[in-house]
Amino acid sequence: MLKKFVGVLILLFVALQFYRPARNLSASIGPNDISVKHPLPPAVKTVLANACYDCHSNNTRYPWYAEMQPAAWWLGRHVRDGKEHLNFSEFGSYTAKRQGKKLEAVFDEVDQHTMPLKSYTWMHPAARLTPAEVKLLTDWAQSLADEIAPE
């Protein structure tokens, strides 16, 4: 009985491997990318690429475990949720007011250390923000928000 149960589980696991979520990959930087609309300082661009873009852009760098289900589904859901909240690849399509709100959210989330997610930094050490990187991102987000939608 136990052998049949384990056999069914293995068969189910193998069958799941054929159902893959769509990949979040774009061929190039589009015209609405934040770096096109608001040129980024090189240090900010590096930090965003290391800590934010996998979930908050149209181009995710997939780790090895993204080839296996159910991990790929879990990652796909994280990317969809991240892009719903903020998509740097579509930032230029937001209204000035929305851009300002999104930058305020970047400031708050990074300043309060709620972004990047702990589950992400656990597998991506380069995404663990140092105090200097937190200051860099919060200063940049505040400065750009002020430039876009001055009070």
C-alpha cells in the first residue's frame, strides 16, 4: 500500500512538471521603463537590478529551482503580485500622481525594511540592502518623487 502511495506521489510530481507558468521575460527595455523616463544614477540602477527588478519589472532572472513545480508557480505568483504593486518597466505609463505615490511607497518599504522580502533575500544575498543602499534608494525615491510631483 505504501509503495503504491509513493508511486502515485512520484507520478503526480512528474506530471506537474509539464504545467509551467509563463515566464516574465522581455526582449528589451521598453519606452515606459523608469530608466528611459527618469535616467537612473548608476548606483541606484545596480541596487534596483539586484534587489527589485526580478519581481517589479518585465524581466525576471530565474533561479535553478524555477524549473521545478510547485516552486515555479510560487515564483510566478510573487512576480505577478510584485508587478501589480509596482512595475519599473511600465513606470512611465503611470500618471505623475501615481508615480509620486509609487516612489513614496518605495521610500516607505525600503526604509522600513519590508522590501525586498525576506523570502527573496534568503536566496538572493545581493538583494540584502546595506544601510548605505537603503539610504541611497530612499534618498533617490524622495528626490525623484519631489521632482515629478512637487508639493
